[in-house]
Amino acid sequence: MSPTLKELPQPPAHAPVYWAEACKHLVKKDRVMRRLIPQFSAEALQTRGDPFITLARSIVGQQVSVKSATAIWKRFSALLQAMTPANVLLLKVDDMRGAGLSARKVDYLVDLALHFTENRLHVQEWEQMDDELIIAELTAIRGIGRWTAEMFLIFYLLRPNVLPLDDVGLLKGISQSYFSDDPVSRSEAREVAEAWKPWCTVATWYIWRSLDPQLEA
């Protein structure tokens, strides 16, 4: 039997303030969410790190396995007493390359650090800025595309209505849960997500959870 709204447990303390409201909406509007949300009700999205480290890790992790990304990040971090934009700019290129970073990723990390140290980013205003304005600001940094910016909106700023249509996991999860494993186009995924609004972030998180119950929150 599907849960009623009253039967949904309270989300964990670290959950975004909107989480319970979003879950009630999704359970009411979407048959798949009605099944998934009770399975993972003890967990919820939580913010990660600080903005510079979050973005730097996303650059380091591009186009390599999770295992490789973790190893490279560990070696890169060991070069610094603290992972700050100013400290990154003091590093020698050869030392960064020695940690396993490609020449391109070194360039990307330097550009990221410069954006922070030269105050090209409106970090203090992000909480009040529209999602698309933040995406535009972040994608002006070398090496950061729309998908990375959307992950930042989800995992750092906890924005409630982000739909990352370039995310392979989201499309795979929608394929499995809504289309019996048939391939799904971006337009089909967008149609499914109409029922999720204005809580696309929350639904996306549960779709990811359906693929990998051990996914890091």
C-alpha cells in the first residue's frame, strides 16, 4: 500500500528546510516518487564543503574514475597547508602536474582560483541570485560547464528546483523507473519532471538513490 502524506516520516535534521514539503508534493503527484521516497526517508540531501573546494574537486574529477579522482585529489591536497584559492596560486605547475593533474586541469584550477581571488564571483550574493545567473557566472570559469554548475546548485547551494538534463544517472534512472528501461530523451525526461516542479532537485536526488543506494548524500 502506498503511504499517505501523514505516514511520511520527518526528514533527518540535516535536510534542507523545504525537504518535507517537497516529499509531500512528490508523493501526491508522482507514482514513482510515491514508491521511492519511503525507501530512503532516513536520508536527505546535505550541503558539501565550501564553494572553492566543491568546484575544485569537480574539476579534478572530470573524465576520470572516482577512484582516480580521489587519489589525485589526495595528492593535490597534500601540496597545500589549506585548500584556498590564494594557496593554489602559489603552487608550481610542475608540482601540480606531479600530483597527477593534466596541463588542462592545472589551467582550469588556476582560472578558478583567480575568479575567487579577483572577486569575479558574487559569492556573497549567490543566496539571492537566480539559478540561471549563477550558472552563467560559473560557466565563465574555464573547465566548468552547465552540468558542473548544476551540481553546484544542488550540492552546495541546495537549490530546490534544479533539473540536470545532462546527467547520465538522471536519464538512466528515469529510463528504469518510468520507461521500462527504454532509452529516454531529454524532452521525455523534461515531461516526466513536469510533475516534480517546483521540487526537481528532490526528485532527482531520489532517482539517483534508486540507482545507487550507497550514493553519497
